[in-house]
Amino acid sequence: MPDGSKMHFFRTLARTRKRVRQRATRFSLLVVVLLFGLFLEAYMHNFNLVYITLFFIFATAFSAGAFGLLNIGRLEVTFDHCERLFAGLEGRCFFRIVNPADTTAWAIRLHCDERVVEVGRIDAHRTVRAALNITPQKRGQLRCASCSLQSLFPLSTVRFVLAFDRCLDTLVYPKPEGEALQAFLMRQKSAFGDEKDFDGLRSYSGAESLSRIHWPSVAKGEPAVKSFEYEGRMEKLEFDFYRAGENDEARLSQLCLWVLECERLGEPFAIRMPQKRLYSEREGIDAILETLALY
């Protein structure tokens, strides 16, 4: 190896050594015991073959440390974004891992607290996207105490840990559950107009109230319900926080479900929250979900 290449190698090794922590594994203890045993054997019997084996194992373990440092030490990782996360439901968070080196990185794992993602191989000058599956247990701010890349390459005798600063930091929204939006609208008599406004029939789904059943069709054996002129119009749809459930968590879950259904249908709405009113066309869906998450 030319002198310039040697100096570059050692400078790179010194830089990566500052970034990467090294932790012993159970194989480290095995190597220590093996070296100690071989040393005693060589000392007592003075066998050349034992000396050769001793120095071979020592050199291999020592050089493995340098290769392991270079394998992980030059990687760069950042938290990208998360899908919408809801309490009690599985979602995904994404990280970007860049390998700017001229060599391939092997056996890479992404760790966030107790969660682990197998990344595997990252080719030279490539960027990979790692997806972390996560099931948050409660709404609100979600942060990981520690995030790192780890690798046991090449011999599993040392765990190499590359911590990164920008860890998982996102919001968890309330679990969307409760009464469906359509069932809620069917209970709102004002949404359907007067009896004179009824302008047709549709199939009976089982969720409609008895007052809307078209009894002549029942007598014919084909249950149907009355369809009204104003049914389905939701321009003035408004939800009330205190009427959405029996307690705060149930109310937040119910409102979250209705917000998502209105978003899917593309319908505007308003929510009467304690001390303020939220309008979907003014605040936006994400801002409303954030308010529910942090309530």
C-alpha cells in the first residue's frame, strides 16, 4: 500500500473511531479465554504451532476491529418522516441511511429503543430507506430515547454502535374508533329535512331509525328506507366535543374517526372544542389532528 494511501486509511480510521462506540459481546469473552489458554499452553510446552495459532487469532481479532469501524463509521443516517400514527395501531417511520464511502457496508441494523430493523447491505455511494414498524400505545408526542446504527461485522466479537442525534420525533393521534359518520348523520334529523322532502327510496342497511323505514315496502317483503332531498349534504356539518363520547379519550377517538371519514369524502366540517372552534377549511386536517393528539 503506498504511503499516501496508508495515511488516508489511518486518518479515516481515527475519525470513525471518534464516532463509533464499541461494546463487547459474548464472543469477545470466548476470544479472551482462547487467547489466555493458548498463551498458557505455549508458555508451558513451548510449541511453535501454538505460538502461530495464538498470534493468528490475536491478529485476526485486532484487524477485525479496524474493519468493523470502517464498515459502519462512515454511514450517515437521518430521520425522514412517519406515516400518520394512531394509538394502538401499527404504522411506519422512515429513515434515510447514506453510505458515502467507496466500500460496501455490511450487516447494518437500525435500533430505536427496543425496536430493531434489519437493513443489511448498503452498497457504496448509495442511499437506502429503512422502515421502522411501530405500534404506539398512547396519543401525544412520541420520542425515542436512543437511536443508532449497529453492526457485528465482521466476526461478531465487537458490537459497533453509531448513534445519531436526530431521533424519532413525531405525533401520535387518538385511535380512530366509535360510531361511523353515516350512522351519526342518520341520527341528526335536521340533516334530512321534513317528511315532505322525501324524494325516493333506498335499501335498508339496518342502521337507520324506525321513523325512516318505508313500511309499504316492508309489507312487500323488500325493506327500504326513505331518502330525503337534503340527505348527505354536509356543508354545515359540526361536531361537538362534549357530545362525542363519555370521557375525553372516547371523545378524541370518536372525533378522530369522523375527521378521517370527512377527509376521505372531501367534506368540510367544524368541531366545537372547549374554548375554541376548529374549521377544516381554515385549519386543515393535519392541524386538527394535531390538536386532538395534544389535547
